Amino acid sequence: MFSLTLARKSYARNLQYRSAHLMRMFASVIIGYIYMAIWMGVGEGQLLGDYGIHGMISYIAFNQACLWVIMATNWTDIEGWVRTGQISHELMKPMHFFWYMHSREWGQTWYQFLYSTTPILIIYIVVLKIRTPEHSVTWLWTLLAMFLAAYIAICIAYLIGIAAFWTTESRWLNGVHMGLNMLLSGFFIPVEWLPGWLKMISILSPYPCLQYVPSRIYLELDPAHSLKLSLFWCLLLTAICFTVTRVIRRKVEVQGG
């Protein structure tokens, strides 16, 4: 129940900035269209594998829409708490620290899904006539894939925040994470088209679960059992998050004390 309350409060906080988020949403639509225009030029007269030119445009459009549900941001609070010493109070709350941060992030993720991902995808479907699933059950599998992607993103963001216990500056890790996401998740280039060595790195990482897996399921190019990879990373990252949290609770070290 406490987790639900935290999520609701995080959702309500984001509602205060709807006008700014509306402008950001339209900017995202334009940026996505630029990406699609690039592929229209590159893919002209090309087969583009399983996708085809229309499928590739739909792939990019779906990735652009879903980008917002995997952009966890509450990790910055952990860094600030460590610097001020407030982290000692946060760790004493009668709730596991991972679930505490996890619950706060889900409120924001739900907001992003309703006010960014959904309208962006609808605009692309209506205006650009991008491909939509032929079978209604595919929508359910797509939502599940997005849910798992959001959970994985929250776990990664939590670990980035926790890194502040060992360094006074962890923001650079988020920059590295965003760069790896763009490169390895299949956001702009499908994973199977990456160079051999880079493709192997991508496959061995959780990043394809963030965008590539949901996109392939949405386009009905992969079956639902491809979500096994996402489930594996959810379990592994959860175990890592709990282990790291146990470590920091034994020895809390903040800047200046």
C-alpha cells in the first residue's frame, strides 16, 4: 500500500508540468520524424531485411514513442542525498530502499506512458500510417514487453544512483548508460544489423530488452517467448540491486563524514 502511495505522489508531481511536457512531446514527435526521414533516404530501393521500408519506419516510430518509459530519473535523488547526508535518514525508513526508489519511479513511468508514449504513438499511427499489430493479443504482449523494459531501466538507474556511495559524482554513468542504450538497444539500428563484435556485446547486455525486444514483438516479427530474455534480466538485476543495497546499509559513507 505504501508503494502505491509513493507511485501516486510521483505521478501527481509530474501533473504539475503538463504544459512543459506537452511541448517536449511534440519535440519528440519531430525528432522521431527526422530519424524516419533518414531511413526513408537510406532505405530507398533497399529490401531492409524482414522490415521493408514501411516496417523500418514503423520500427523507428515505435522506439521513439517508447523511449520515454525507459527514462528513469529519480536516481539523481540518491546522489544528492549522499552529498548532503540525508541518505542516512532515507535508509532508516521502514521500507526496503530499493522498493522505495522503485515505487517512486513507477509513478513517473506511468505518467510518461500516458502523456508521452501513448500520444506520440497515436500521432504516428494516424498521421504517418505506421504499422500496427494484426492480432489483438500482440498489444498485450507489447505492453508486457514495455513493462519489463521499464523495470529493467529502473534497476539500471537505481544502480547508477547507488554508485554515488563510492564516488562523489555519478552523473557521468548516466551519460554512459544513455550512450550504450542508443548503441546497443536497437533504438536506431536493429541489433541484427550491428557489426559482429558489437552485436555480441549487445546480445550479452540487457539493452536489447529495452527497445529491440518490444519493437520486434509490436511488429509481430518475434514470438512472445522472446520475453524470456527480459524476464532473465529482471531477475538478475533485481538480485544485484538487493545485494548492493545490503552492502551500502552495512557501511554508509557520505561526503564530508
